[in-house]
Amino acid sequence: MTALQATDRARHQTYWFIACLGVLIAQIVAEYLMGRTPICTCGYIKLWEGTVNSSGNSQHMSDWYTPSHIIHGFLFYGLAHLALRGKPIAMKLLLALVIESGWELLENSPIIIDRYRTATISLDYYGDSILNSAMDTVFMVLGFFFAWRAPVWLTVAIAVFFEIFTGYMIRDNLTLNVLMLIWPLEAVKTWQGGV
């Protein structure tokens, strides 16, 4: 590769990364226009909210659902790797960001919020703060870059660990979240409720 080709490639990568940043900004603006609260209505920001059934859950920078968003990054890297073979990593990241940002907007729409409240144990869920939603996307990006650089076996092992650990700690994880959103099972809902 010549110096000119390397410069041209770096310039294209920069454009793709700017587009990625644009997707995150668009997500934030869209959520603001949807009426989402910027930060927790408690008036302060925490790095970690460890109580699942609290008004602070899904309102601060990270919580028990953060591992799920890291796993999103693992999964979206795998999808982008297969769908965009030979394309720049920034283009693959853009695909992942479009999917994650789209999900964040859908997740914070009345239809999904109501679904969570009726089909799962999340009776007090009223959606994410903009901060929490943006951080969910940032954690997805971290998972994406980890999966890009780490061996597949390690990425899979971490995903399995996250699922088992959060399942044990809070009786919920990405797998159960998707299951209960798509096909709610009363037995799972009862178990998640600690009954």
C-alpha cells in the first residue's frame, strides 16, 4: 500500500467514524424530542445503579442491564463481520450503531414500555433517561470493539458469564429479556418475581 492509498484509507475511515458519531447524536436528539428525561429525575448522576427495582434503574450511567448492551456489541460485531466482509471496521461499527440506536428508540417508545410493563416483572419501568440510553449505546460500542480484537472463544465465554451472572444476581439477562418481550412465559415471570 502506498502512502497515498494509506492516507486515502485513513480519510475514509474518519468519515465513517464521523457518521457513527452522527448516529449517536441523532439518537440523543430523537429521544429528547420524544420527551425522554435527560437524566434521572432524582437530579443527580450515578456511575452505577445496583438496585433493579428502583426509580433509578435505567436512569444512570450503568446498571444490571449494561452487560446486555455489551453482548449486543459482541453480536452486532459478528453480524457486521459476516455482512460486510472486507469493509472498514468503521463501516461495520456504523451498522452496529444504526441497529443499537434504532433499538434504543424503539425500547423507549410507548409500545415497548407498555409491553415491558405488562409482559415482564418490570412494572415500574417507564423508559430510560437519555443519559442511560446513550450509555447503553456506548457500552454496545465497547463490546463491539472488544469482539473485534478478542478471540471468539473469549468473547463467547464472557457473554455466557454475563448471562449466567446477571441471571443469578437479578433473575434477568439478555436472553430472558428477549424471551419475555417476544413470548412471555408465566413460569418465568413468577420465577423472576421471586415467588
